[in-house]
Amino acid sequence: MGFHWPWFLLLLGLIPLILAAYFWMQRRRRRYALRYSSLMLVREALPQMSRVRRYLPLALFLLALAGLALAMSRPYAVVQVPTGQATIILAMDVSRSMCSIDIRPNRLEVAKSAALSFIQKQNSNTRIGIVAFAGFAELVQPPTTDQEALQAAISALTTGRRTAIGSAILKALDAIAEMNENVAPSVRNPAIEAQPTPVPEGTYAPDIIVLLSDGASNAGPLPLEAAQQAVVRGVRIYTIGYGTENGGIMDCGDQLQMDNWFGGGQGFGGDPQFGGWFRRSIDEPTLREIAAMTGGEYYSATSADELNNVFRGLPTYLATREETSEISVIFAAVGALLALIAMALSLIWHPLP
């Protein structure tokens, strides 16, 4: 909590002065009070709750003054509220291993289906973008609320060689920066280029990245270095490790980009359509660390049902933004109420002659 006009807090210093003046007046009155021969007679004549009746109205009145002084200082609170225009970037691994048929018909087709189902269930105000990555990352669909465009982008995904997780994170950050002026674009060489001022710890942008991969990064920037840029910008990354333990035969059909659209490298060898047996090689430690350092979460999916459950359980409700809300009216209302109660009790217990 902060204060727009903090100098009004000096009024709180009047409370101990008023309290001191009250007790000084009480002591002065005693000097002129009548003296009785027996104090026991005085005590018996006083009501049982005389101390409460004497001091409670005063205490409530002083609390009322404190509340009004706080209200005059215009206190405010910074709260996280749901944003009506969040951006979610789906970063989809389309490396050649996504052709494995251990999850039938193959990993890529199941991932497409789960992503499409996820898109259809989002709020109409939620912007979604699609980043595909293999040897490098490409923004295949800028953030939009047009579900037909998103479905077309997902359906058109094809596979390429190698895996560049770091590139996918940086491309996703750039896509978010295009939509949110409070998120700075990524930098390609953090050692040379200036980074933006880091957001306060525990503060997050309303936008998130959902990164799905079935392998380990072997191209582009290091994933953890790219994730550190997300940390600086307050962008959470939710990672999904995808694929079975034993792997399966890679059947890419006509989905493999033979013109190397998604990056270079020698791939895994073998025929483009049937590339041999691919075993599970998810770099889970890195995916877990990416999620942990950015404030996201890591999920594992080894079947179509598990992947659908992961997408259904993604905490998109965490898409929030900071809002400064003045709360002086609360202190003013409490102060006024306490003052009224103090006056009412004073009139009841000490009626005017």
C-alpha cells in the first residue's frame, strides 16, 4: 500500500496530543472535585462498567480521527486483476521427431488436435499466436482472436530438422512485445546489448508462453539464456515435455520440409518418410528449469489424453495485469462510522443535562 498525499499522515500526530490533553483535563478536574470521607462509598456509587463507558467513546473517536487522516492521505493498493486482452503464444516443436508414431497417428497430429481444442475453449478476448520451431523459430501466426486463422496455422504445420528451443522463446517474446508495449523485445546478444529494467520480483506480464517440445535443444541460443530474458520481462513460460519413454518409428509422410524450411543440420538420417526408430530424448531438466525460473510450470504428456488434459489445465486464468486502486473511501467510511458510534455511545452513557 502507498499514499498519493503522504504528508497528511502528519495529522496522526494529533492523536497522542488529544489523548494527552484529555487526561490533563481529567486530572485538573480532580483537583476541584469534592472529597468524600470514604472512597468505598464512591466506588459503590459508580456503575460497574464506568471505565468502559468513560473511555470507549474516546477510543472510538480517536480511531475515527486516524481513519480520516489516512483517508486524506489518499492510500492506494497495487492489485493483480484479470486482463481482458491477454496474449498466449503457443510455441510448437515441429522437429522431425514429432513424426514418431508412438502416439498415433503421430505426435504432431495429436499435438495439433490438442492445440486446436485449447484454442476453441479460450475467451473471445484472448489473443493467441503460434510459433513453430525446429532448426529455428518462425511466427506462423501473429497473436489474433480470429479462430479460423489460428486453426489454419495449426493445421498447416509441417516438420523440419533439429530443435531450437531458445529461438522459440525469443520469437515468442518478440510476438508478445508487438502486442504489449510494457514488454520489451528480445535481444540477440545480452552480453553486448542493453537489457530492459527487470520487473519487480513476483510481478508478471498478463501474457504467457506455452512451449511444447519432444526433444532437446541442439540449435540456436541456449534455452536457459533465452528464458532469462523472459524472467527480466516478467513473462511466464509453461513447458510441456511430450512423448513416450520408448519412442517409436518416425513416419513423416509428406510433412517433412525437404527444402529445410525449419533449419539446417543433418537431421537423424534415413528416409524422409520413415526415419528409423526415435527414442524419447526430452530434456526435462531444462524444461523444468525454464518453467521454474519464469514462474510457470512443467507438464509431462505421454499420450493423447494426457496432452489434452495438460492443455485443459493450463492456468490461463493467471493472465493478469497490475492496477492501482485508491482505497481512501474505505478509510473514510470506517472513520465516519466509528465517529458516529462514538457520538451515539457518548449521548447514551453521558446524556446532556
